[in-house]
Amino acid sequence: MITDLPTVRFAGLDPAGAETVVLLIEPELALGSQARAIDKKTGGQLTRAAKSAGFNGKRKTVAEVLGASGVDHSRILMVGRGPSAGASNQGLIDLGGQIMALLQARKSAKATVVAEGASGSLDANDAADLALGLLLRGYVFDRYKTKREEGEGAPVRPAITIAVKAPDAAAEQFERRKALADGVTIARDLVNEPANVLGPVEFAERAAEVAELGVEVEVLDAEAMDALKMHALLGVAQGSVRPARMVIMQWFGAENRRQKPVAFIGKGVVFDTGGISMKPAKGMEDMKGDMAGAACVAGLMHALAARKAPVNALGVIGLVENMPDGNAQRPGDIVRSMSGQTIEVINTDAEGRLVLADALWYVQERFKPKMMVNLCTLTGAIMVALGKEYAGLFSNNDRLATWLEEAGAATAEKVWRMPLDPAYDKEIDTKNADMKNVGGPYGGACSAAAFLKRFVGDVPWAHLDIAGTAMGSNRSDTNDGWSSGWGVRLLDRLVQDHYES
Ligand code: BES
Ligand code: MN
Ligand code: ZN
């Protein structure tokens, strides 16, 4: 079950008959043809209202005309498009987000957005990006609300008509944006879902739904993982009554099925209590989102398959619950990972790296991917370093790192490169085993990355620490919720720009 988004359809430029109309206005109050026509029919009410409100079309400003005479629109919203929106597509996506926020605040059930500036109609691509922004901001996680406060209607998922010169071309461009928006929605839903509802088994079932789009899905149960010797991952799961799962999703979109895949690997800790090294109570509820890396991979696989991306892509997620029962792993335990390397578990709360150690090794051994990117809410330390604006990027490959930085700038899912350095690697040496699962007191995101690197060979690899960006992150024009769905747009873009045939 995916949360419903607002609906979007495309029609010709003339908004005749619409009750609520949104007009994009450029600086110096430059009006497009439809806005000019409405202004004329109403005897200049648009320009008068704009002047009284001091509105002139600057970005992030709005002026509103209610009950204008001479037209059948009961509400007209003039939204500042600003000079820059046309220049970057992220600007248009953000503008769509701003418009959705305005409509939701007014509880508008239906609206027509005239996708036209002073110099004419938006082209198909730009209109589709505006629509993507509307969808992304239109996400509301409300499935557990059975009652509402007095006077508060159901949250609005407006039905939007986008008025544009070439509606059919825009609708066609919109299809891949819809695939992307659905992928983001899947990721957000999974992160928002509480852990009593979403254990490893339930997560695996939801991820497996992508099979409907032609993705080949395998689910490994604990027994299968035991046979593969994934004892680092299984050690984390052993304190929970809910068994671990690993989901393998393969999309064969390239011409040749045997072409090596690009691989995406996600940390899926459905709840992280810390285990025996238990976390303090304050804020622990947020640890239902400790599977955001896995959620992103599930959403990304959906997006790629739904838009029939011409690429072979692999998604692998390790799903466990980190709990402290009588069978839980203890500090000091030594586990043998699938790679054969042994790990002394100093702190059972550094569990994500134990899950990824086996997932990364498995992906390399079995699939020999072209490259791999893992995503994980891995450390609090990455938030100390970068706050909530950037995700941490660690990579053994400069080209891949640059591509990710570029995709991040293009999608506003920004990454900042952090060091992989032998000095951090030394921190995890221990006399009792090949390594321990924590480093020193400082630079915790870097020693965590050094740990993961010990499970990666020569393959181009990037590790994204998304603890600050995937949940409770900064609100933006396109995301007003706790869970952002971070990474789906970034990686879809990376694939599109560099790995499609
Ligand atoms: N899931 C947490 C990291 C985290 C913290 C994500 C806050 C999102 C918000 C991870 O498993 C963890 O507990 N990391 C420890 C590592 C430490 C024990 C070396 C941390 O960051 O404190
Ligand atoms: Mn933890
Ligand atoms: Zn964790």
C-alpha cells in the first residue's frame, strides 16, 4: 500500500471554468497571456491586487484575489516565479512544491496551474518538473489518523490540472517523474511506518512488491543467510524475536542481461535500540527510521523499473532488528563475517556496519558489480560533522565521487566528500580479532567508513552516511515531513546520467 499523492493531469493553456487558478508571475509583474486575459476580464483586478499587496513576481511571494468579478474563478493565486526559476530545473521543482504548500494551506481540493510565464508556455520538460514538485510536496503520512480536530477536514490531496501549450508532450515527460515520485513515496512510507508494523519480514514483503514491475526478487531467510555464513549480520538480529531477511532485487533493463549491474545496498535496521549497549530513551522513537538506507534502495528500484531504465541494476537490503533480549549479542563477542574476517563487537549499537559488512561482501562475491553504492543511517557523528544539509560521502573512486557530487547538486540531495584514510583504519585494529566495530572518540563517521572499506575490494564504491538527511532532516519546498525519501532522486539521476545504455 503506497500513500496516495495528489493527482496531476495536463490540459490546454486556457483555464476557463476552473475555480482555483494559479498563475506564475515574473518580476516587474510580467504577466503571461492567460494572466493578461484574466486581468482584462476583471477590469484590472489582478494588477490592482498585486500593487496593493506589494507583490511584483519575486520568488517566494504570493498575492491572492478572491471572488473577482468578470471571471468564474473564485480564487486566483499569483505566485512569484522569480527570475531564476527558469534557469534550473530544481527551481521549477521547488516552485511546484511551493504551490502545493499554498494549495494545502487553503484546503483547495482542485486547482488549475497555468504553466506559463511572460515569455509563453513552459515546455514539456519544465511543466513535468513543476508537476514533480507538486507531487513531492503533496505527500502526507496520515494513514493512522482516525479522527481529526474540530473543523479540520481530511488533509487535502488536491486534484491538479496543469494548463500548458502542449499537454500531451508534457504528460509524456511526466511519466518518468511519476515513477520517481512513487519511488520517493515508497521510501518515505517505509521510513515513517512504525516498527511494530514493519519488522524485517514485513519490510521484505513490501520490497518484494517491486516484482510487479518486472524486477526479479529473492528473499533470503535467516537459515539461508546462515548457510552463506553471514554471521556479522545475524549476530545483530539474534537479540530480536523477529528473524532477519535479505532482499535481492534485480532489474534487467540493459540490452544484454549479462551486462554487469550497478549495485545499491541499504542498511535496514527496522528498529535500533542499541542492543545491550542500549541507547538512552530520549528520541529513541526515531530509530524506527534506521532502515532509511534500505527504504531508499527499495524506492530507487521501483523508480528505475517503473520508468524502464535501460540499465541492469541490483538492490540488496539487509533487514534486522537490533534488540536486547536474553539471546542478544554482548559487548566483547567475536563474530566471523561472511568474508572470513573476524569482528570484536565492542559496542552492540554500532550494528549497521555489521549488517553492511556481510551485504557488501555478498554483493561483490555473487554479482561482481560495475560499481556499488551503499546507503545507511550509520552514525550520529556524521551529523556532528555536516549537520542535516549534506549526507557524508566516502569513496574509493574519484570519478564516482564526482558524479555523485554532481548528481547531488542537480537534485538538491547534496553530498559532501569525507576522508577514507589509513589513519582511521588503524583505529579499528584490536588484539582479540581482525578488527573491532568502533574506533576512537572522534571522527566516528570516518572510522565507520574505514570499517566498511575492509569489506570492499577494488570495485568502485561509495558509502553514503544519511543519518542526518533521511529523517528529521531540514524541511524544504519539496518535503515537509519527518521522512524525506532522501537518495532516490540522487541515485536515479546518477544512473540516468552515467550508466544507461
Ligand atoms: N543508527 C545509529 C546512528 C544514528 C543516530 C542514525 C542518530 C540516525 C540518528 C547507529 O546504529 C548508531 O547507533 N551509531 C552509533 C555508533 C557508535 C556506537 C560507535 C552512534 O552514532 O552513536
Ligand atoms: Mn546503533
Ligand atoms: Zn543503527
